[in-house]
Amino acid sequence: MNGHGTAPSAAGTFLPDVRSIRANIGGWAHLSVVQYFVAEAAVIEAWAGPQPYSRATGFISDLGAVSCGVYEDRDVCSPLHLLMNASFVVQGLALLLGAALLGAGILCVAARPGARARRFQEVAGNGSARVLSKSWVLAVAVRILTAVAGAGTVIVGLVPEDYASPWHFAGALMFFIGGGFALLLLGILWFRQTPMSWFIAACGVLCIGALVVGGLTRMEVPQPGTLERLMGYPVTIGLSAAGLVIAQRVSAERKAARSRT
């Protein structure tokens, strides 16, 4: 494989220099989404509502509400709403950057420590091109779904909940659905390539399961904040874990390349 979807290079390395740089940036972009948790903690600490903010009962979007007052029967007042919304946007842009830079070829072999051009040639020569094709399709789907999740959380940050716009709800769904299924497919793509595949797939399943429960109950549960975080946290954690796998792989390949010269 070559061109825009280049997998291993002819020299047997994971990626040529340009692809390696793109993969490294894309991996760290995914890993950077953990900044969300730092921002959320800071915004919660500054909460000025009549009652202390609770992660169990408070919705995530309440932290980004621009105005203080009653919103859907909840007393909302978040002085650091700009920080929260900026965090949403930065998170979304990082996911979009990762989706753009991590090509299908990179995702196909990113978690496979022994992947080399010769191995790909052997697989293709043994009549397993169909397996490679399926992996390629999964990798493309992961990129598309990650981009959807990224675009969704950008929308959430740009259109806070108290703007009374349907775009906020749509953006949240894009993040949950796109991120959950991206993780599930990535876990399948990396199955038996890295122990992290189980964790990544589990994050996807947890997100999708919580989303189904939220849809069936219309979020009318004793702890809606907990349920919403079971939708959102796994996406952030799972995609950052995927970024860590890719960044580590690129680093290992660079060290191996230097040792051969």
C-alpha cells in the first residue's frame, strides 16, 4: 500500500518520515483531549449556584451555560463557562486534527509492534487481501466517526445549552454516537495487536450502552449526571488511550530507525 494511505515503508519501518510526523502529531492530538478533565475540575470548583455542583446530578453542559438562573428546573451559575466551552472546542479540534492526520494505513498497523512491509507482502501473497481490505474499511470508518465526534463537541462549545438551540443537543449526540462507535470499531481493528484494544472497545461499549439507557429513560434517572458522564467520559478516555498507543508506537519506530543507522 502506498500513496495517501501508506502503511509500512519499503525500508521496513512503520512509516516514512513525513507519515511518522503526521502520526505523531495525530496521536498526541488524541492524547491531549484529557485536558477536558482539568478544565471541568476547575469550572466545578468555581461553581456559584445556590447548591454545590454535583457530578452525579448535574449535567456537563450546565458548566458551559453562559447565564445564571433556572434552566430546565436546574439552578445554573458557572462563572468559568468560557473555560468550559473553550475546553469543548479544543477537544473537538484535537479530534478533528487526529482524524485528518491519522490515515487508514496508520490506524491499520499502529498497534502492531512487528508490522513491516515484508509482513504485509506475505499476507497479501497468501491470499489474505480481503482481510486487509476489511481492516482498511474499519480504519476509514474510525476516522469518519472520530471526525463526527470532534465536530459535535466543537458545536457544544460554540452553542451553550442556554442558547436554546437544537444544535447543542445535536452536537452532544454527535460526540456520544461518533465517539462510542469509533472506539468500538477501533477496538475490533486492533484486536490481538495490543492489550489496549480490550480497554478501548470496553469504553465504546460503555458509552453506547449508557446512551441507549439515556434514550430509553429520557435521562429521567436518579443520577442523570452520572449517566451522562458514562456516555462522555469513556469517549475522552478511550480516544486519549488510542492516541497514547499511536504516539508510543511512533516513538519506538523512531528509536529503532536510529539504532539501525
